[in-house]
Amino acid sequence: NYHFPTIKSWWLHVWERVSAYIKKAGTIIFAAAVVVWFLSNFGFATWDGGNGAFGFLQGMDGAGDDYMDFSLLAAIGGFLGIIFAPLGADTWQATAASISALIAKENLVGTFGALYGLGDATENSVSMWQGFAAMFTDPQGVLHAGAMCAFVAFNMLDAPCFAAMGTIRRQMDDAKWFWFAIGYQCVFGWVVGLIINQLWELFVLGNFGFWTIVAFVLLAGILFQLFRPTPKWDKKDDKILTDLTQEAA
């Protein structure tokens, strides 16, 4: 019989969820925001006229509005950008945001805000959406909506936050299967992002290349797995399970 929850049990459940998020926001998310701030503001002054010294970039002689392009975060994002290039999200900003999102998905927004100075911006602010669009606009000023959708798909489908990863590790109780699960999620998110971007590149922009072929092969593989006939051995297992269920009933 259904029992209507008491005020006490309801409040305890709400407090458990709220306190867990407060702890997460005050530890993991805050620490990640500090690291992102440091990496995006410190680096080597290698711009024209710079002395190549390491330090706080904004306060160094000759620093322009693009000083973050010479930061440690830009170097890391640029190095790993090759992974996201087939998805169209090959800017160091997009790469850095995706990496920080592995720590906690909320970090993606925090990283994005730190890189574009959007501390007071809201989801309805024009500056926020202009900054987001800038990550997916090429030097010719063309906005790549396919890359934008691929970026969102990857970050929605890849491995969850560190807290969830810890839970997966405890539940699986096996390091090999844990890393397989995390790797599978990241690869699956990357594949979906690749397919989205390459379909956009082909049917909207008319671009065709090596990664387009790879995307179609992967898409065909996914569709085959979804709609393939049930193997005989699987049908046999289903029959055995059905018989056992009927006997138990």
C-alpha cells in the first residue's frame, strides 16, 4: 500500500540532495574553477615584443586582449585539440571546457565563463551566447552549428563527473571494467559528436573528407546493432529465461 511521505522524511530527502550539491560545489567545482583560472591567466609571454617570461599574463608588458591565447590552458587545449578536430570543436577553449567537464559537468559553464569573462552573465545575456558562438566560428566568420551540436552531444554522453566515476568504481569493484566503462562512454560520446558534425559538414556545407567516411561507417555500425536480427543463441537464451520465469510463477 502507498503511504504518503511525512514532512520529516521529505525534508531529510531534500536536505540530503541539497547538502550533497553544496559539498560538491564547495570542493570539487570550486577547486576546478581555481585551477582553470590559474591555467588561463598564467603562461609565457611569447607574443610579439614579449620576453618569453613566465608569469601573470595580464600584468605583463605588451599583453593584449588575447593574452589567454598564450596561457598554459591554451597550450594544453591546443595540444589535445586534435582529438576534437573531427568534431569541429578544435579551438583550445572548447577543448579546455570539455576536459574540465570531466571533473564535474557544471565546470563546463564555469570554464566558459572564466575564459570569456562572463561572471555576471546569465543564460539570457547576449554576451554569453556570443562567447559560446565564438568557439565555433571559423576565421572567415562562419558559425558551424554542427560543431556546436557535436560539442554538446559529446559533453552530454561522455564519462560523468568524478563523483559518479567513484560510484562506478565501487559498484564494479574491478579496475579493468571500470576503465572500460569510462573509456566506452567517452568514445561513444565522441562517435556521436563526430557523426553529427560530419553530417552537417556534408549536407549543409558540402564538405566531404576522410572523417565523413569514418562517420558513415560508424553510423552504419550503430544502425546495424540497433536493427539487426536477433541471433539464434540469443533467442535460445530468451526461451530458457521465459521457461524459468513461467516455472517460478
